[in-house]
Amino acid sequence: MGAEWVSFTVSGSTKRTEAFLQKMARGDVYKSLDSSAREGVNALISGTPVDSGLAADSWGYEIEHSGRSVTIKWTNKDIEHGFPVAIMLQYGHGTGTGGYVQGQDYINPAMRPVFDQIANKVWKAVTSA
């Protein structure tokens, strides 16, 4: 079997295509992620069940760029006995006296609108390039 070739001819301007590719190469699609990450922190703060308020006040975020991908990591610094309190609240935990405290799904409902907003912003950036 021989080599197969594909050829195409472009007529007209390629300015829009070139502009789109340049925006993608510069990472313009990711520029709004910092504000979205902060909105996620605010959503988590307002959604966190409050006892002392320490878990709610301990939310933060990190944005990591790796190759062609960008990751937002929401963090919580409230740790008790080596275990993250935010996870204990979400999934439940045993007590020191042999009991169990049921978890409460507060992270997913708080973050769903933020995830939707990020998806919409990225889609808009991609389609408007």
C-alpha cells in the first residue's frame, strides 16, 4: 500500500482561523480561570456547614499549568488529627466514642454552578476566537 495524500485548497481570508489558533496558543481561553477559582472559593465558603467556622474559612485554590492543560485545585487547610475536616463533613466520620457522624453533600451543590460557569466561559472563548 502506498502513501495516501490529502490536499485542500483555501480560498478567501484565513485571518479568523489564524487569530483563533494564536489565541489558543497564547492560552487566552484560560485567562478567566483565576476569577472562576475565587468564585469557587466563595461558593465553598458559603456552602460549608458551620460549627466553629474554621473549615469554611480555610478554603483556597491553586491553579496549575502543565503542558496543554490547566487545573484548578480547591484546597482546605482545616485538618484535625491528620484528616481534612472538609472531607469529614462531606463523607462522614467516626467519633472518638465509637459513634458515627453522617456526611452531608455540600461540595457538589456549591460547585455545580461554578463548573457550569467555567464551561460556559471556556466555550465562549473558543467559539468567539
